[in-house]
Amino acid sequence: MQVNMLEAKSQLSSLIVAAERGEEVLIARNGVPVARIVPYSRSRVKPPGAWKGQVPYSTEWRSAETDQAVQRLFADDDDAPAA
């Protein structure tokens, strides 16, 4: 649901109830969405394993050339100034 600012001011309580029910509530200024009302959540941190099976993982990027490039990035640089 999308409502303009004036309507949102006068119907804030009902908009919050709609968001609590899971409805997407957008607040617009001159018809352009500028804010969203979402239910409060104490923790935005996903528990361990929450992404399991949802994120693709591949080891096909490994090659001799890539391994050498990574080694160069982490190699000791004798010319670097001391900290």
C-alpha cells in the first residue's frame, strides 16, 4: 500500500497495524515513495547457518595465475616504510 504524507499523518496507527500484519506500507511525497514502514525486529543478525543452501559457492576461480596474484598481494614488501 502506498499513501501520501498527509494521509500517513492522519492514519499512522492503522498504517502501523498494516505493517505488523506483513503488508508493505510506503509513504510517498508527491506520488514518489520516500519511506517504508516495517515491523520492528530486535535482531537483524542472521543465526549461524541461516544462509545455508541460499548462497552459491564455487571454487572454480582458483588457478595458478590467481594464486600467484594473491601471493603477491600478501608478500612481504621490503621497500615499504616502517609503521
